[in-house]
Amino acid sequence: MTHISESDMRSTVLSRTPTFHFEAVRALWSSPYNGADYGEVVSAVSRVRPGDFESWHRQWAHLAMATWGRADRLGDPVSRGKALLRASNYMRTAEFYLAPADPRRVDCASRSRTWFDSGLAALGVAATRSRVPYEDAEMETIFLRSSRPDARDVLVVHGGFDSTPEELYFVIGAGALERGFHVLLYEGPGQGNLLREFGMPFTSRWERPAATAIDSLRRHCDPGAIVGVGVSFGGHLLARAAAMEKRYDAIVLLDYFPGMLRAFAHKMPRLLRGRIGAMPAWLQFLIKLNARFDAELRWALGNALWTFGVSTLPALVAEMGRYDDRAWADAIEADVLVLLGEDEHFFDNRLGYDFARRLTGARSVRVHEFPGAEGGALHCQNGAVHLAHEVIFDWLSTVKEAGR
């Protein structure tokens, strides 16, 4: 999630570097649930030099530390908790563009997790962070317990290419708690500690980490309906999991995401898209040359090589080719909500409608495209969390009333 549409650029521009603008809006995405404040975000991003990743880190880390410092001096637990949540999100933002091998990533991630946990505790949110055995490693989960004594239904939530479980609390977890759901946030391979600590890259067989996450629910509750939520590239991963893992009663693709290689091709000039699979030397040269001048592309390539566990562009293309929904979409049996934004920039929105038509085994399918006029047209409804929640939770109410 690192770009911005032309329609969004016509609104208030927070940075002359488009990817910095988008990520600043992304930080503000968390503001409805205490993860950001407009004035603080503007104060940080206004001091970032255009296209300068180091400047981005320095300004956001400064804001995070300042916010944490104030939190540490506050006696009011509500103010302290909210400040700690903002500090956590700002430190996540500070880490975002650091190179995979940058030693500062470890400290940023650790502070972000610690402040997040302390913030929830100060606000009285019942949260349990756990480590669950997964293959030869440990998967990290955060279980958020509903305050309603009769709660049983659970949202099982994971991200995609670049989000964290803590960020997903602001995106969907807090909203689900308000509506009486338990929530399980988890990381899979290619994400969080499974990537940082255990070196596990993404897997196209996402049903494996999904099954581990669902199994872990018994540690915390007697689950009723299990609703999967996949954010960004996590929408593709969740769809794959639901095709194989039949314990999902419903899935929410926030947003739908096609096969990664198809999304990558969409970012290329039309004349070059047919050559991506072969990735000839001249095309590799052009991509690397372009990355020298395109901050978004430079970051995305570095993050992709790291998270997919490869070291060359041809190997990356081969690995991304494993992520393709055409072989298994018809095996999904759950109720499915497919979300799209009118200004989606990663892929042609028609792919989302095509995917929905191929869900021939699903109990029900609904596609909702957010128009630009409503303000939710960016990828994953960046900056419009309440609008997304209106659609998601009304749909879940309808599905539940239908007895599914």
C-alpha cells in the first residue's frame, strides 16, 4: 500500500512524494481508534525531505519518541493509553522505509509492540499476546476479548505485504470489539516475527498458518462463527486459505487482491507486461534504473525480495507466480464479501469482478466498490475506516440473519 491516485492528489497533499503522502494518510487511517492525531502527523511529514527515506525515519521516530515521552509522564490512564497507541503507530511508520537489514528495524518493531500493549492495558482493552508453535517457529497472535459476556463470534484477521498485527487493530480490530466480536490478529510467514526472527518468507499455501491461527482460538474462547478478514495482499492469502480451510463461515477481502504477479504486471507499461514472466536482462536493467528515481518502486522491490525470500528479480517473478487464484477460487464455500476501491492502483478492478464470478462454490458473494465521491476509493479504503466498517459489519449482520 504505497501509492496514490490522481483524484487523491487533488485533495490535501501531505507530501510532494506520492508514496510519502499515501503513507501519511495511512498513519491517519488509525485516528478513529486513537492511533494518530492530524496535527502530529502533519508536523512530522511536513519536515520530511522529498524522496528521502532517512529523513522519513528520523522525523517519524522523533514524533514517536516525543509522544511516548509525554505518555510516560501522564497520570490519567485514558490520556496515557491513547498517547501510547499513537506512539506505537508512529514508530511503525518510522520503520516502514528502513532497509530489511537495517539494525534499527528491530528496535522500532520492539518499541511499537511494547507501546501498543501498554496502551491497550491503560485503556482497559483485554488483550493477550501469545506465541503459537508453527512448523519449526513460533507464530505471534493477539487475542482481543469482547466485553460482552455472551460473545462467541470471532474475527480472525491478518495483513499482507507490509502491515503489522498492531496496525490491524486500528483498521478493523477495534471496530469489531465495539460490535461484540472477539478478535484474533495474527502474523503469517513473510510477516512480523516469523520473518524477522525465524526468516520465514511468504507461502502461497496460506491455509497452513490460517489453520494454526484458528486452532489457537481454543486457548481463549469457545468460538462461534469464524469470520476471516484479509487486508490488502492478505485478501488474496485469505481467499486461498478459505479454499482449503473449511472452518471459515465468512470471509472479508479488505480489499480483494489478485495474484501478486498480475498486480506487479499492472504496474508496468502495457508493452512490457508480456515480457515479465521471462524477465530478460534488459528488462531487469530498466526496472532497476527506474527504481533509482522512483521512491515507491525502490522500496517495493527491496521489501518484496525480503518478504518472498529471494535475491534476484527473476527469482522474485517465479515466486510471485505461485500466487494465482484461478486454480482454486471455485473451492471457496464460505460467504464472501469482495471490497474494491474505485481508485485502486495495484490492479484493474475488473479482476475483482472476474474473481467474484468464479466463486461458484460460495454460499453467497457480494462485491462492493467504493466510489471516489464517498471518500473510500483508495486501496483498502485508506483514510476511510468508518465507511469500510459500515459495509463490512452490515454485511455480516445480513449473513448472520440469513442463518449462515
